[in-house]
Amino acid sequence: MGIISFIAFTLAVAIYAWWKTRGTDEKSADGYYLGGRSLGAITIAGSLLLTNLSAEQIVGLNGQAFSEGILVMAWETLAAIAMIITAIWLLPSYMKGGITTIPEYVEKRFDHQTKAILTALFLSGYALVLLPSVLYSGSLAFSTMFDIPGMLGISQRAAIWMCVWVIGLIGMVYAIFGGLKAVAVSDLVNAVGLLTGGLLIPVFGLIMVGDGSMIDGVNTLWEHNPDKFKVQGGPTASIPFGTIFTGMMLVQMFYWGTNQAILQRVFGAKSLKEGQKGMILAALIKFLIPVIVVLPGIIAWHLFDGNLANPDEAYPSLVRKVLPPAFVGFFAAVLFGAVLSSFNSVLNSSATLFGFDLYKQYFKKSANEQEAVKSGKIFGVIVGIFGMVLAPFILDAPNGLFARIQEFNGFYSIPILTVIVIGFFTKRVPPIAAKIGVISGSVLYLISQFAIKPILVANALEKATASGITDENALSLIEAEAYPHFLHVMAILFVLNISIMLIIGKLYPRDSDYVQKITDDVDVTPWKYAFIAGAAITVLVISTYLIF
């Protein structure tokens, strides 16, 4: 029954997406990359949420909540604030220039070489980190929910490989042949299903905890697991409390304010007003998201007595335990849509970045729009296959999935954010400063996290064990104190690179102030209630976090 409902819902969404997009010209750049600049606020909000709220988010964060508790909700609460900042201050500047990609914005402010470096960073991050993580987390979820190893008599690793390739091939069909509008329309349908189904999981879970009463379930969960409801993480936590004020906000601003895979949905808006409304509506719905991506992990901890071999299995195991079989199929279909959304969003953005920013500049300067779109599609297929090859190997990676994603993201997220911030707030900083800032940011972060940190941590642990310390908690504390948390490192490098770029700008400034060229590609009349709505949501989000 579960598999039948899964297949039925998935096919229904695909047919609906085809029907709604059959009139869009996918051969033009605007049609393929931006959905013909025809997206409304509700479609944008749904697409933003589903691009973000995919399996790596649901599975990964609930896995961390299983291990650490509600403190991981900080990833969601601060995201809403970053979305508000982007909608009110960054988005008007982006859309006034009528841009298709973030690197295009950088090219206009600096030069085409800086754009090429940023494009390469985006693409490497997508191929090495984001795509494999999305595919792995989705495959882990489906393998666990449907017990594919038991059903087919194969190993967990073989089940992961199989699911990765099935998801990947279907995702490529959506993204490469359907363009942004097909992705966005299917996202809207799946977003409604995901929010509905996502809210049902904790409801059914609490009812099970409370032996038929949701209220009793809440009380039981609170009384028996008090440590899971502490928001101030200690030094050994994945989010030490101090990081909320340093690198955490920077990560959020990169993701919501400069990330091509996210902003491409907003660039497809029919007007600035619709783009702002869509992003602010998505920020409001973020208020509910911790109930979906954090609370189930704590419920799973209680129901499974903390006994799961892999914390990332907490969410799919809970779904299988608390939902009736038909509901499992429906929810798996919605989650499948969410995985496809993130996967094909990244593929569509990769195709856009390559076709629009690299192919016409470095491979064929005389290429017309159709040739650029075709080249982007071919590149998207290559990136997709590369991601599918890498994804199953995450099974052997240490630590939680979500923490792994965030740490690896640092090598490209902070350098890109640095360049955007300097470009946005200064007029005389030259292109050479941007190039040095991007390269130094990436190289220094990689050296910091994957060369210096392992050596210092290994030395600290070796000294501790040599002195007779064997307690796991004590060793974890020593490991945490041996080197700054990666979010602190991001903040340090952000300040360092900003300083480097400003010093270069002072010593070798541009000959004249940069003046942004305004296009008439999009109606840039802002939404008059944007600031009021944004302020209200910000207060709501902060209040919710402080209550816990």
C-alpha cells in the first residue's frame, strides 16, 4: 500500500508540473533559467522552502536533534532573519540590475575574471558537497522507511547505491529538460504536502509517547528528557552558544543572500514586489520548521531509548514506526519531491552558472541563447552523474550528516559572501581585491580545517591519553578546546578577508566610483509592507528562540 501511494502521488505531481509549464519557452535563457520571469509570491515561497527543506535538512537536523536536542533549532531560527535581510536590502539591488546569476552581479561590480572564480567555487561546492549530501540523505530515508535491504535481500550500502541512482536520474529529467518553472511548480505542490506530512510526524509521535494523548506526550517528553530541551550548547556541542553570534549568521546570509540555487527562484519573480513577498512568506513559514526538523529527533530519542546505530536514521525510523503504511507511502512521495527539488535546483543552477557565466565567456563567445542553454544542460548532466558517484561514500563519513555539510560548505560560502558584501557596501574597491579575497578565503579555510586542525586535535588527544585520561566526555572536551569551532573559524576568516580587501581598496582604489546600471527587465517597485512584515517576523522568531 505504501509503495502504491508513493508511485501514484509522484506521478500526479510530475503530470501537473508538465501541464502547468507546457507553454513556457524553454529554449530562451529567461524561459529555461528563470521560468520566463513569471513566478508569483506563493510559488516562490513554496519553491524556496522545498529547495531548503530537503532530506539532508530533515534527516540531518533530526539526526543532530536525536543526539543533542533542541539546540540545533538555531539553524532554522536565524535563517528567517537572514531571509528578511535579503528580501529588504539585497534583493532590490539584485533585481534592479536584471541579473540571472550572482556571479553576473559580481562581474558588473568587479570584472569577468572575478565572476569566473566565483562560478567555479559555486560549481565545486555543488558537485563536491551539496549534490552528494542531498542524494545520500534522501537515499538513506527511503531505504530505511521502506526497509529496502530487507525487502530485496541486499546490504544497506547496495540499497543506498540503488536509491542514489534512481533519484539522480529522475531528478536530471526534471531539471535538465524542464527548466526552472517545472521545478518551481512541482515544488509548490510538494511543499504543501511536506508541511502537512511533516507536521503529522511529531503529532503521531507525541500521541505514541503519551499512549494516545498528545498533551501527555509533550509532558512525558519534557519530563523524561530535560537535557534535550536546552538551547545553550556547550563547548562539545555541534553549535556552541557563542557561534550563534559569529559564523552562524554568516552561514545564513550566504545561504539566503548569495546562494545561486536559492536566489534563482526569486530572480524568476515577475516583479520585485512578488519576490519580496515570496521570500518574506517563506520566512514566516520558517517559524513552523523546527517542529518538523528538530522535534521528531527528540521524539525518536525517547521512543528508541537512544539506541540507533546511526543518528541520521532517527527520522526515517520514526516515520516508519508512527505512520500507517498508506501514510508512509504518501509522505515518502512528498519527501521524494523534496529531495528532487534540492537535487534539480542545484542542477538547474549549475546549468545556469555554466551556460550563462562560463560557456559564452571562455568556450564560445559567439554562442547564441539556444547554444548556451544546451551547453548548460550537458554540463548539468555531468555534474549530476559526478554527484551520484560520490554520494554513497558519505555512508563512511564520521559525525552527523548535517554538521559535515556545514563544515565543508565553509570553503566556498564565506569567500563568496565576502566579495558580495564588499561589492554591495563599497564603491572603490578594485577587482584585484576581490580575486585575492576569494582565493585567500578558500585556501585559508581548507588549510585551517583539513590540515592544521587534524594535527592539533591529534596532538591534544595523544597527550591526554598519554597522561591517563580515558573518559570519553573528558576527551571530547579536550578535542573541542584544541581548535576553534568551524563557525568561529568562518567568522575569523570573514573579518580577515574583509580587512584585506578594504586595505587593497585603500592602497589601489578604482579610478572612479562604481555606479550600478539599472535595467527595465523587471518591475522594481518594492512591496510597501516589506519592512513592517519583516520586523514582525524577526521579533516572532527571536521570541520563540528565547522562550526555549
